[in-house]
Amino acid sequence: MEHVDVAVIGGGQSGLAAADALVRHGLRPLVLEASGRAAGSWPRYYDSLTLFSPARYSSLPGVPFSGAPDRYPHRDEVAAYLVSYAARLDADIRTGTRVGDVRAESDRFVVSLTGGGQVAARAVVAASGTFGRPHRPVLPGLERFTGEVLHAAEYRSPAAFAGQRIVVVGAGNSAVQIAAELAVVARVTLASRGPVKFARQHILGRDLHFWLRFTGLDAAPVGRFLRTPPTQLVIDDGRYRAALTSAAPDRRELFTSIEGGEVTWSDGSKEEVDAIVLATGYRPDLPYLHNLGALDSAGHPRHRDGTSLTHRGLAFVGLEWQRSLSSNSLRGVGKDAARAARRLAAYLARS
């Protein structure tokens, strides 16, 4: 059995940030990435996706984004940046290596790989993100819908939906962006339980993220300054508000029922729909920890600020609201990774 200091599960932005931080503490991390390259979920996002934050605020520790600092990098640029970042790391990164199970044995963890083989690690960082676990909420009658149902994780471009009647469920950034680009080629409704709330992309000539950093809100600990995660805001430079104002897409309250291919709206009207896109977010993708007892009944990790409450030597990086507003983003994951590495290094020095 191979022995390592720390097994980092996930080779996307969170895992790479964790590996960098661990190396800085003199540890020997092994990064295990299920996909074919160390770019996490970025290559699988929809085709038109760009970062919400400018390049100047979107780098992992030590390697700034190249190019104009105030541009918003495209999905493919982010994927290429991560691959380049991985190549610079003094860490063993193994792609095409999926973790099936983690179990605890006395003073170590045993990491079992789905392709065979095991790794013994003194510590583990779970950094596999959320993209592999799309959230599909229970919606009235959705199981009886005879049209196409897909999650935003499966959506790529509007081309396949030309001329169709589409309902996009959600009120966040992805929901509004997907609905707006579909509305160019199809008749689209954005359906949500509450109204869409916007945040201006630029304030007094500065990007919103400048002000988040300037005020300290971006890294402010949840629970101290942010009692609960605030209402999700759609970051907008004016295009998406204008699209909704012009009813392209239109916005309605969530449908009340579905029968066959027919949707019933809250006003009692009915209409045939071709497809429903669920832009309803994600949940932590940590199936390999189920047998370890490190998760609650809903599959969420039991942790405080990324430190496991059930197992010494287990840490999490890249969880939404792990510690702050920016915890699961390129601009913020480095801080959480540094914190996790510092704590793991102290634990391993004592053990």
C-alpha cells in the first residue's frame, strides 16, 4: 500500500489550492482527480459561462491570471489556467483516479480507488466540490412531466432548443444567464418561488468585487458578520435586468402542477412545455465519506470552518459558505486552503 502525508481528493481549484498550501508547510500531498485533467468541473460548465469576478480577483495563490486584469475570463480560459497551475505545483497529481471510499484505521486513513488500489494517508482533504451532485428539488408533478428535464449541469448551449417552449427553474446567476440566452432562440419563462434580485456589476466605476474586498465583506467569517447566507443576488451589468423587463425571458411564480407535457401556472392557466431546465444549484459531492461517518443524514459534512468535527486529520476545502462569502470561488478558496493546511500541519506534527 502506498503511504503519503495527505491525500487531497479533487484536483480542481479547491484541491490545487490545498496542495499548494500543504507543500508550503513541507508536507507531501497526493492529489486524486477523477477527470482526465486537473481542471475540476470547469470544462463541463455551459459554453457561454464567464467568471463573475474580474481576472485580477480570480487567481489561486502565487499565480495571477494573465491578460487584462479587468476582463472576465471565459470557462475555457479558467480550465487552461488550472491545468497550468497544476503543472507548476511540486505535488503528485494523478488524473483519471476516482476515490470510491475512505475509512479510518487507527492513526491513518485508507483511501480506496475505484480502479483498484489503496493509499494510506495520515490526513485527508476533501476538495471534490459540488458539481457532481446537482440539486434536483421536489417540484409539483415534475416526475410526471413527459418532456425533457435537465439540470444546469447538463446544459451546454441554446442550439438544441431552438423554437421550443422552455421553463428555467431558479433565480440565481446561472438560472438568469441560461434563461436569457435560451430566450434568443426559444420562448422562455424563468420560474421561481421569489423575485429575482440583482446586484450591480459596477458601482462608482469599480467592479462589485473591488468593493467586497475593500470592505472586507468577501472574507468576513460567516456567523460573525454574516449570520446566515444572504439572499442570492444576480450580478448584472444591466443586460439581464433589461432582458427580464422585456419579457425575454418572462418571469413567473413557480408552476403549481404538471400533467404530461402540460404545466399549470399559479393563475390557473395551462400550457404545453417542451423542456424544463433546473438551475437549482448543487450539494457537496462527498460520496466517498459516507461510510466514514463524517457526513450528516443529508450528505453534508460535519465541520467547523472546514475542520471535521468527527475525525482528526480530515479537512474540507471548497464548500459553499465554508467560512465566508468567497469560500468556494477562485478568489477565496486559497484562504480556506491555507487555514486547513496550517491546522493539518499542526496536527501531523503532534501525531
